[in-house]
Amino acid sequence: MARILITGMSGTGKSTVLAELARRGHLTVDTDYEGWTDGDGGPWEEERMTRLLATHEDVVVSGTAENQGVFRDRFAQVVLLSAPIDVLLDRVTRRANNPYGKTPAQQEEIRRYTIEVEPLLRRSATLELDARRPVADLADEIEALVKASSPQG
């Protein structure tokens, strides 16, 4: 099984790493888009996620949702991307592909989630990577996990 979950706080670069993995030919799903949640950063649509994981042995999923633990046993690896809060806030204010994180209220929410939620993600992660590393390096490391976790391994 080569199902990999990339998780972490807003601004860690989950979508950027996922895009690099897709460019390299991996099947990827970014749960921040295309109706995987209610659009407000809520829980994953469980029926849809169940179908995805039941029909794809090789997929890299990216996202952070309050119900991701329901699916933990269906992922071979859970990779936590992490970075200091100042890096996260700088990234979310500069990014153009996602409006979340631009307002002071959203930035405070990111601070709070980093303190309260990131430790929970860390406990279920099989690997933590420093999100300040170059995207290609992060993708290389995750790609190695995909290959190592694959039945063809």
C-alpha cells in the first residue's frame, strides 16, 4: 500500500509539495479544493474519502481535517510538514493560490492551531519534515516513502 497523507498547518507548503509530486506522475488529491470539505476548512467528506482510498492503492493525499484520524489506518505513511509560526504567517500572507491567512483573525487562528492542533498531528505522523527545505527535497523524501511503501517496493 502506498497511500501517503501529507498534513500540517496552513503555510507549510502541502499544496506546493503535492503539485511537485503530481508533476512527477503521482496520483494526488489536495483536500483543500474540489469539495473534499464544506469549503470552510471543516471535516473531510467521509464517503468520498472512503471511496478514494478503497479504489486507489497508490495516492498521495494532502490536507488537515478534524476527522483525518478516521482514515489513519488506511495510510501507509503520514508526513507532517512543519515550520516556525513566523514562516507560516509570512507564507500565507504572500501566497496567491489560497486566500486563507490574509486577515488578522485568520492569522490568529493559524497561531492557535499551531499550538493546539500541530502536537496532535505530530503524534499520528510517521515522519516529520522541516517545511523550510526546498520543495524538490521534500518531494524526493515523500517519493521515496511512496516507493518503499508500495507492494512492488
